[in-house]
Amino acid sequence: EVQLVESGGGLVQPGGSLRLSCVASGLTVTSNYMSWVRQAPGKGLEWVSVLNTDGSTDYADSVKGRYIVSSDKFKNALNLQMNRLRVDDTGVYYCARQSESSFDHWGQGILVSVSS
Amino acid sequence: IVMTQSPLSLPVTPGEPASMSCRSSQSLLHTNGYNYVDWYLQKPGRSPQLLIYVGSLRAPGVPDRFSGSGSGTDFTLKISRVEAEDVGVYFCMQGLQTPRTFGQGTKVEIK
């Protein structure tokens, strides 16, 4: 059974940094396309970033240059380093396994609050 | 690619059918014949779950009362007989290009 468990969220001031982690079981992170998707309070879903199986990455324009996605092979984890955080980065962040074109497994989500 | 859903709110009666629409700003039909649109359900307080992928294929464990149809830029999700557990927000998403983009969601609630 696939499980994805996010951690590392919390309250941070604008301009600050946070590092999210998503530990996987039932799949190998580096053998799968893995994405981060976020959801602002009461809003819809926004794709944030992807780590491809060849190690390449891609980002939404809204986070490009501020966020870095990576993997930790030993922990079987997907990480998201978030820098220069803004108020509009607030929301629940989900990690998700991308199978072909679809997100077929999601974590439970972790809340990131950016506020002064 | 912009995804537009309608209606945004859908009151439903248990046992009755329900239908919602998703329109994309460009064709999601791949040369392989598949339409790269998914449907997800986010139940209250829960993570999204995959219902339908490539337009019409049900994800494992999804009841057969859910069906997806459409091609090109117009897609539909139908529930043949709504059950109380089907309440939540339904999102469509295009899987053709990065960045993946989602519709605004259709909120389904019991009348």
C-alpha cells in the first residue's frame, strides 16, 4: 500500500523559509514522477513543482526561483525547500505521485502559514 | 491551459443522477487517441482522490456509478445515482502539459 506523509509545515513570517518533507512507503521516490500541489484556504488546487525520474525539475511560475524540489534517497523522501515566502504561499501542501499523467496517490497534506 | 468547470455548485438528491462539465482552453486529445483529462474528488477535510483518468477510465476502487466522457475541449463527469458519500468538491485537471492546471471545482451537496 502506498503512503505519503508530509511534514515540516508551520507558521513563518514573510520573507522566511521552510522545508517540507514527504516520506513515502510502498513506492520508491526516485523511481516515480513526484509532484507538490497546494491549496490556498477555501480555494482550488494549484500544481507547484515536479521532480522527474531523471532528476530534472519544473516549477509553477509563481514559485520559480524561490522553491527547490529534491529527493532524499536514503529516507525515500521528497523535499520542498521554500524560500522568500510570501503571504500568498499560504495553504495546504500535498505531495502526490504522478502516474503517467494523473496524480494517483496523495499525502494527507501539511499546512504552511505565511503571516507577520 | 485554462480549465473551466460548471456549475460551481450542484445540489443533488440521493438516488438521482448528477452531471458536471469541464471545458479546456485547448484540445486535450493526444495523438495516441487519449484525452488527457482527469477528475478528482475532494471530500470535506480530506485530500483529493483520483476518480477518472484519461477522460473515461475509472481509477482502482472507484464505483461504477461514476463515468467520464467527452473529447477535445469538452468533458463531462456523471454520477448515475448519487449517494450521500459523494458530497465534496470535484476538480477536473489537464494532464497534457506542464504546468498541470485544475478547474475551479464543482461543489456537490445534498439538497
